[in-house]
Amino acid sequence: MKLFKTLGFVIVFFAITGCTKKENVTETDFTDSLSIENPVVEDSIIVPELSLQTFGFPQEVEGCSCYFAENKTDFEKENFLYVDDYGNSAYIKVDGKLIKIPMEEGDFDPSNFNKNIENEDYSISMSGRKTDEGDETMQFEGVMTVKEKKTGREFTSSVFGECGC
């Protein structure tokens, strides 16, 4: 009988203590520490610059012509970025290939040094000013931009050159 009393006491004890509310419990908002960020995708595509190489006079160019280099030193060494035969064809060297672009005789205005020529693949624009004039030549300084139409690649450079016969 003593066993029943002890067992009854234990049951009553657990029944009373199990049903009481603990006062020292505090509730907090739970914050998830895992955050996922969506990557931002840029809309723009980076297009590498067009690469022009220097070259000497093309064999096709004889007589009156215009020829331009990046600076006076390259000009004196005949390392040209652009050569034309004063009205028929212009030449540039792109990615190691000499490119011939047809011209018309009105494509160059020496009074204000503007040239705008193009073919189906490239457009060339030059602008600048006359810096000196000799008996049969005129020297110019300016800027030349070559654009590859299919890819949008561009090359822009200062130029120093001469036109004459």
C-alpha cells in the first residue's frame, strides 16, 4: 500500500507541475539568416575594339594621294593607318588584311578637312584642320574613326598626314 501512495503522490506532482505556465519564457520573432539574391544580368554586350594595323604605300597608289599615320613619327616612317589615291580608292588594314574602299572624287574637302567614305563592311570618317601647305602638298591633323558595320566594333585615333601630288 505504501507503494500505491508513493506512486499516487508522483502522479499528482507531475500533473500539477506539468500544467503550470512558465513565466520566464520570452518569445522573439524568428529571422531566417539565409538570403538569396537574384543576379543582375546586364543588357549591354561588350564589343571589343576594332584593330587597325599600319602599312606602307599600296602598289595601287601612284601619283596624287592622301596618307595618314597616328602621329608625325609614324608618318615619317611611312607607317600609315590610311592611304587613298585622291578619289578612286582608300585603304586601311584591319585584322591583318588590307581593305580597299571605293571613293568618289568629292569625298574629300581640303578646305575644312572632312572625309566620309564607306563600303558595305566599313565606314571611315575623318575631320581636322590644315596645319601647313607646300607647293603641291597640304598637311593635316585630326581624328579618324573606322567602324565595322557588322559587329559595331570601332577604332578611333588621332591622325597626322598629307595630301598632294
